[in-house]
Amino acid sequence: MTYKMNKKQLEHIINLNAEDRYSHLLEKIIDSKEIWSLKNNEGFVSMEDSSKKIKIPFWPHPEYAKLFITESWSDCEPQKIKLNDFLEKWLPGMKKDNIMAIVFPIPSESGITIDPNDLLDDIKDEC
């Protein structure tokens, strides 16, 4: 269930560094049993880095994901992913397809880029 968050909390969290936002994501997705990404009519969004590595962005709350809706993703909406599906389907599928996770990017700073297996391990360690 999506947790409640006010504007002051949102502003505080987006001002954290990438490592602290990563820790925040782990805590919140375990408590809420959900994680968020962005989706449009073509499916979930992804981005490529300079080495052509594909990354899918994830956030702990739809309000953070909305901050990342910019010109190129203006047709996107936050999409909830149940944590069990994320752990059992998404992360193994991403690993198989050689896709990385980018955790909690914000418009002014990229998030933590992490291998899906490492993200899975970190989530399990927090449970």
C-alpha cells in the first residue's frame, strides 16, 4: 500500500545523496510491499548510458517518479509493481536480459546503478 507523504518529506528525501536515497528506497519498498517505475503506451521506460547499457529506473513512491516525467517522458505515468513480482519476476528477468536497475534518480542527480542480483540481495538483507 502506497504510504502517505507530504511536500516537506518529499523535499527532504530528494535532497539526500544517492546512497541515502537508496537506503530510503529499501526501507520504504519493504514496508509498503511495492516499488514504482514509469510507463507509457509502449511499456516501461528505460535509459541507456554512454556504454549502451540499458537501465530501468525505480522509486519508492509515485510522487518521486512524477518528478522524473520530463519532455522525453511526458507521456508517462507512475506504475506500481508489487514487491513480490519485482523480486520473483522483474529482477531475475532483468539479470537474464543484462539490464541494470537505476535506483531513485532525481532530475538533478542520477541514482545508484546496480546489478539486479545485488539489488535483490540488498532487499533480502533488509527483510
